[in-house]
Amino acid sequence: MTMEYFSTFYFVYPAICVAVFVALYFILRKKDRHIVYWVLFSLLALNFVLHFVKLAFPPYVGGLPGTIRKVTFENICAVSTLVFPFFMLSKKPVLLDYMFYLGVISGIASMFAPMNIIGLGVFEFETIRFYICHGSLWICPLLMVILKVHTLNYRRVIKVVLLYFCCLFLILINEVILMVIGWVAPPADFDGTLWDYFLSNVERNSGFIFGPPPEFEKIAQFLLVLTPPFFKPGEYIDCYMPVLWEVVPVLIYGTIGGTAMCAIWDHRRMADDFARCRAAASAKIKRVRISRRKSKFAKPVFLRKRRCARRRAYN
């Protein structure tokens, strides 16, 4: 029995991850925050170890040393797996925010698009590892926020978006290194140079750093409409400018989407800030109205000058 889209285990494994999430919530909800923190960190640490242990099992063990690329910063989830334990140890709020947004989005998305394990046996080590690792990416950050180990702040959303771009550039640099080393090369049937292969939006394109694949271009129009023309194929260049093509769309949609996600937990701060902004705006409008009213009844300067001159002449 192999893993296929919409097969029985395609739904069973995500359901097990949800069950683990619910179980951990009820087990940890009355525990001390210190205990919750270390339990969640242990899951991320296990995730980190499994990321390297997979090289000892099929389908990676037969392709060494080339398959070492699979434990590098090859895609968004790989970056998250490698950095989340250290982000959690740092306890820096913006890094923990990044864990929440990217972990929840990429972790859940991978559950419904498990491309790396399609065709593998449902009980193979790699299949089970895939769901343990990608499940941890969303389970730990979500519990971290729900159980109040970390408090989100919508004011830091823009910083998280900028960190996301750092992640994409890290993947891009990693891709360059892999090609220079020779662990990534065009297949025999690829028609083009190594440079064409590198810039292809069809081949290795994690995070869509080389642009949306042709089959997704129609769906991605809501992104492309915000992309400057000199960053996408057309009059200026022949391909998508790596990473830069999505800077403007992600800044806009990422900020809006991140703020919407954060509103579930940080709505009081948002309401307070809105109230303060409204009060400040009202006060400013009131001052403008008062100044206009005073100027309306004020006597012109030239009349005051004439009156003073008359008084001096009379005296």
C-alpha cells in the first residue's frame, strides 16, 4: 500500500496529527509554563534529529553523498526544522512570532500536499517521519500561543514578513551552493544550460523563489498583478527575478494575512490602539476646528495697524 493523493492514509495521518495536538493540549493546559516550554522544545529537538536520521533510510541512503542536500536549507519546511529549536531557545518575541506564522501555515499546507512521499509505502520510515516532522511544525507553535508560553503582537507582523524573505534568500543561497558542489544538476533530458536549470520555475522551485510554475500562473494572478514589470517575464527580462518578484505581493498580503491571524489572540491590543488613534484623530480635528473658528472672528491685521496709527495721531 502506497501513499497517494486522497487515499485512506492521506487523511489518516493528518487526523492522527490533529489527535496528537488535542491530546497535548489537554495534557499540558494545566501544567506550569516552564514544563510546557520544555515539552514543546523536546518535540522540535526530536524533529531536528529526525531530519538528519532520515539519511540512514530509503530513499536517501542509496543516493549518498548527493542526498545530503536533503538535510540542508532546501525548502521552507527544512529551514523551519533546522532553526525552530534555536528560535525557541532564544526566546526572542519576533522569532517566536515567525515560528507561529510560518510553522502553522507551512506545516498544515504540507499535510495536504505531501509531494515528497507520494508513491512511498504508508508505513515506511520516511512517510512516518514526514508527518512527525511536519506535524511538529504547526503543533508546537500553535500550542505555544494557545497555552500562553508566547504572546503574539500584531505590531511585529511586518518584521515576520521580512524574516520570511530572509528564509527565501537562504534557500536561494543554498541552491547556488548545491549546484556549485555538484549535488544538484540538470537531468539528462533537460534542454538548456545549468543557468537555465537554476532559473527554471518548473524544476527546483521551493517557496516559488523562481516564480510560480506555469500551471499556477493563472491562480497566482492576484500576486503577479502587484509584481513590478521589471521583476517578471516581459519587456525587461525573460524570467522571474528570484525572490524579488514576490517582494511587493508578500509585503501587502503577508501583512494583511498575518494581522488577521494575529487578531484572534491580540484583538484587545488592536482595539486599544484603534481607540487611541481615533481619539488622537478626533483631538486633532477638534483643534483644527477651534483654530478655524478663532480665525473667523479675529480682526484683520491691516485694520489693527490702521487703528493704532489713528490712535497715535490723535494722541
